[in-house]
Amino acid sequence: MSLWREALLVAGKDLRIEARSRVTLYQILPFGAVVVLLFAFALDPSRGVLPRVAPGLFWVAVLLAALLAVSRSFTVETENAARDALRLSGLDGSAVFLGKAGAIVAELVVLEVVLGAGVAFLYDVELRSLGLLLATAVAATAGIAATGTLYGVLAAGLRVRETLVPVLLLPVVAPVMLGATRAWEAGLRTTPSEGWPWVALLALFAVLYTTIGMLAFGPLLEEA
Amino acid sequence: MPLVVRLRSAVCLLGRFPALAGVDLDVEAGEVVLLSGANGSGKTTLLRLLAGLHRLHGGTAEVLGHDLAVDRRGARRAISLLGHETGCYDDLTVRENLRFAARAAGRDAAASDATLERVGLVGQADVVHGRLSAGQRRRLALAVALARDPQLLLLDEPHAGLDAAGRAVLDGVVASSPAEGRTVLLASHELDRTRALAHREVVLSGGVAHATKDFGVVAPPISRTSDAKTEEEEDEEEVHA
């Protein structure tokens, strides 16, 4: 079986589990929405603060929700010793990485669509320069999913997994936060030309961590 | 007959504890070998070492021609391990778990459905793993192991949690394994039952294989590359049946 077929098999499995357990729908999505809502309450909308900080708040909400998605992706592998079965399956480590990261991307895309609509409504933001916003979302989501999957497997066998993943992951994805926020700020100000260099940075980050993940995931899964 | 497993002074550490402290073991193709011994004697560790789930810390170990010291993953597609847990996903149905395992091992997903019938889970095919009883989960784990069509089947306390019918199914699978081209290593405390299935018993104690008892002649395994059986092979199958 080719690398991509194996990756699709893993992604299909993870997405089927999520579709049936509805953790994304009932826990991760509401969590992201609550974060966005709390920021709206915490900051004073009457002074026009929210539209200015909307990009940063959106990506903070996505990132926090992504932590849950990453954690969930590896929790399902700890139940019933499924991780041992995954190791024994004969699937290529790179394919497992791509499959798990792909499933996280799919979940985050759904999350971003809902949160994006929420931000536009609650923060009174007009979504202009859609091309830039979408390109930013694609690159940033791929970067978050790749790093999340890599650090997720790093902590997979540890009892402190739930608390360790955020500690490891948040500093690493700080460039994604920065780049995505700057690109979205440029997009919302209708100065998209200022945003594209940040998209390039985000794409580079995503490619770099996808490559590292494909190389390192298999050995890390063996030691998890 | 070709060796499926070849261990020489194999050492496996769990932390600093030598769970296997120098095991010598040869297993020929088509053999059913019973591993016995007290709790903590190293049976589970030995099975997990052979599956490549534990690292080899000393000695030599070859499984299906793959040297475990340098390549723990090479033989995995040809191995199934039925351990204490099922390795299945709670939110996937019986059929979905089975098909995922079969496809991951490069087997035909549709053909894997036949194993459902074999283990008596056809009626539960669309039930999620999380809603199965303990015995049904064990049957599913056995079905998953078989759906991978392994050359080497590793069974760790396989009768645990099974009812009488499930035990009979399992015994049938083990008994028919040589004829189906499978080699079986079976760790169990239910010695009366499993001795009747095994060609040979290896007693483990303190992480060392101490004694071997032969129960019978090993039938040559049926070649996986040939569907045709010789008269001699069919005669031997009948004798073992």
C-alpha cells in the first residue's frame, strides 16, 4: 500500500472515531466558541478594541482548541492498548503521521469556519481579502497540526501527557500565532500585500514541521 | 523445516529488571508451542519481544528471518499478537476495527469479514467495540489477529474472558493453524486445555527457558504460495485433526 493510501486509512479511522464520538462537535467547538465569547465580554466593545484585536484572539482560540484536538488524537490510541496495535499494524510511521495530522487539519478547518463566523459577528469584523485569509488559515492550520502531531506522539506514552503537550507545543507554535495574526491583520485592513510574506513564513514552518514529523514520527511511536 | 523464531541468550530489560535473562528458543514453521510458567516468569515479555514491541538488550533474536536487534518492524505485517487488551477502538464498530486492521496489514478488507463468522460475531458486526461484552471483545481481538492472515500468531492468555463457545472457537483456530500455514506461540496458565493443542511446551522461570516437553510430531505447514495440497499433507492434517 502506498504512503498516501496508508495516510488516508489512518485519517479516515481518526475522523470516523471523531464523527461517532462527537468530541469535536460537543467539546472542542464549544470550547473555542466560549474562548471567543469570553474575550468579547472581557474587552470593551464600545471603544472599538475588538475589531483591532480580532485576528490575535481568533488564532489564540484556534490554538487552544487545537491542543484539545491533539490530545484527543492520542488519547484514542491509549485506550485498549490501541497504540501497540498501531505499531504492530505494519503501517509506515510517516503515513501514520500524515494521517493523524490530516485528521487534525480537518477538525480545525471546521472549527475555524465556525469561529471565523463567530468573530465576524461578535467582534464586528468584515472579512475582506478572503484569498489572503484562506491562504493564511491553510498554512497556519497545517503548521499547527504538524507540530501538534509531532509533540503529541512525543508525550504519548507519558502519564503527564495532558499537561505536557501544551507546555511543549505552545512555545513551538508561537511563530504560527505571530505570522497568522499579522497576516490576518493585513487582510482585515485591506492591505493584503503586507500579509503575504507572513503566509510564506507560515508555509515554510508547515513544510519544515511536516518533514520533521514524517522522519521522526515512526521512531518516536516506537519509544512511546 | 525453516525456523520462524530463533533466540540465543536473548535478554530483555523492563527498566533495569531483566524480564528475559538469556532465553534460547527455536520454533519451526507450523509448530504450536505452549509457553508456561508462573506469573512474572517472562511469558508476556517474550511474546512482546517477538512482536517487536520490546527492545532486545542482549543476545540474538530472529523472527521470520528478521534480526530484531536491527529491525524490529520488518516482520510485523506477518505477525499478530493477541494480548491482554484488544487493541481496538471503542468508537469503531466490530467490522470497522476488523477492516482497519486488515487493510493496514495489506489484506483484503472484504475477505476479513469471513473471520467474523469464524469467531461468531456476525450479529455484532455493526456494534461499536465500547458496547461489546468482555467475551465479545476477546472474540473481536481474535478476529482482528486472524484478519491480518499472520504467519506467526502470538497468543497471551487467549482463553481469559471467553465463554465455553468462545474457547472452542479459539481452540479450533489454534488446532487448524499449522494446516493454514501459521505458527503459534501460546502463553497460558490453563495447561490442561492448552497442552492438548500444543506440539511442545517451553517452561519459563525467572526469564529463562528451563525445560521443553514434546507432545507430538509437527506437521509440515501448508505453503502459502500454493493452494494445492499433497496427499501426504492432507493425511497429516487428518492425523492432527
